[in-house]
Amino acid sequence: MTFVTLTSLPVKEIFSGTIRGHYTHLAHLTVGEVELNANVVVPMHSHPHEQVTYVLSGRFEFTIGDQTTVLAPGIAALIPGGVMHGGKTLTACRVLDIFSPVREDYRQ
């Protein structure tokens, strides 16, 4: 696919359905538009993928390693592979998540 409307793709539920994302993939990259309800806890976790989380709407208290901040629209979290990260949504949120290399576990 050269052009895609992310929200037209099937939903992939993560962390027992508390995160709902629409993901597409290139050979070495995964991108997804992700929706989270208010007060959702994303448990601290790590994975080998580098990740960028860019907030489109909402507020999200987020921790990467030993640093915590509140993400708001226009703020990006830059997460190196292998680093613990997670947080709690303060409001309903919509984010753009980008992973490299591709997240094979996010394929439908």
C-alpha cells in the first residue's frame, strides 16, 4: 500500500484490549494510530524496537526509564529499544506510534 487511512484498517487490541490500534507495516517499520480511554494504565514494559509515540489528542503521564512527563498534543516520546516505559492516560488519548524494526506481533 502506498497510501492508507489508518483507521480503516482492522483494530489490533493490546494489553487485554485497553489499547486499540490500527497498524500498517513496511519492511522495517510499523506505524499505528492508537486510541486509549481515560485512566488506562500501560504497564511498564520493554521491547527491542525503537518507538516514537506522538500525541495527537489527550494527556498521558508517561515514563521512559527514570524520566516522567505529561505528554500532550504535539509532544513526542522517543523510546530507545530495550528501555522500560509505560504510564497512565489522564484523559482519552489518540497517539501515533512508530516502531522500528517492524512489529511482527502487530500484524493482523
